[in-house]
Amino acid sequence: MSMNDWLDSLKKIDINDLDVNNLGSWPAAVKTIAGALLLALVLAGGYFFYIQDMQTQLDQARGEETALKEQFATKAYQAANLAAYKSQMVEMENTFGALLRQLPSDTEVPGLLEDITRTGLGSGLEFEEIKLLPEEAQQFYIELPIQITVTGSYHDLATFASGVASLPRIVTLHDFEIKPLDAKSPGKLRMSILAKTYRYNDKGLQNVDTKGPTK
């Protein structure tokens, strides 16, 4: 049957004459169109209810694959350099332990107070107060605060602060407060300052020595 004959036969069909209960009696042209529509519906339904869901899962799997590849590359780099990292860690811990041992011990603190006093007197200052405050323990070191109150001229105070900062032992200066000693004598000043020195924490240092390099 040619295409023209097929179209002519299709034009002669009256939809009202088609018996839904007897599909076999339908003309060939109608059967072809109905089959094509049914096939399109089946394909569309299969895509939306099955293939589309699989496509979403595939996209998720591709995203996870990319993330896993990046993690693998990072871990592979770390594994390749693990020996170097361990060597650096050992070197850092040894250096850190050596630095801790350079901090003053309990027996050196009185000598430090003498050095501070000598520096102040040498700068032309008068001491009103110099006393140790309660220690503050950190993991690897212990802070030893020292409250200092002195009087003198501004130049003498600056010389004293510079001298304390230049002491061989580690001393840091905090919480400066400078006020006139007397309103009638503005050139005479009182300075309160908190000095901090440090000594190593025996327990923290022992932990560094006994743990060894991090694995």
C-alpha cells in the first residue's frame, strides 16, 4: 500500500465506528497510529519513572567519584612524604625540648630579682614594691609574674624598662601604668609594671620526652 492510499484510507475512517472492545477489527492505519502512540507512552513513562532516576543516581555517583579522587590524591601525597614529616616532627620536638631547658629554673629566680633591682637602682629609680605573684602553669612552661612599682623621672623609667628587656633571662613587660607621684612635682613619676619570666614545666617536658615522635 502506497503512502497516498494509506492516507486516503485513514481519511475514510469514522472514529465513531471503531469498536474499542474489538481492536482486531480496526483498520491497519488506525492500528499503526495506536501502536505508535502506545509505544511513545511506554517510552515516556519508562524514562520518567526509571531512566530519569538512574540518571540522577549516575550524576551523584560521578560527583562522589570526583571527591574520592581528590581525597586519594591528597592521601597519596601525604603517604609519599610521611617519612619526611616524621623526621621534621622529631627535629621540632628535640628543638622545642632544648628551648624549654634554656628557661630559668626555680633556683635562678632570686638572681633574676636581684638583676631587676640592680637595673632599677642603676637607672636612678627608687623601688616601692617588687614581689612575686602566684605562678601560672601552662602546658610546657610556667609563668612567674613579678609586680614592680618604681618612682623616678620619665627618662629613668625608660632606661629601666629597656634594661629589664635586655636581661639575659627571658623577661616580658606588661600592663604599664605611669602617673605623677605628686601634683606639685610633675617631673617625678610612679610606674607600676608587671614583668613576667618563665621556667620550664618539668611535667610537660617529661611528656614531650616520653611520647617520642608522633606516629
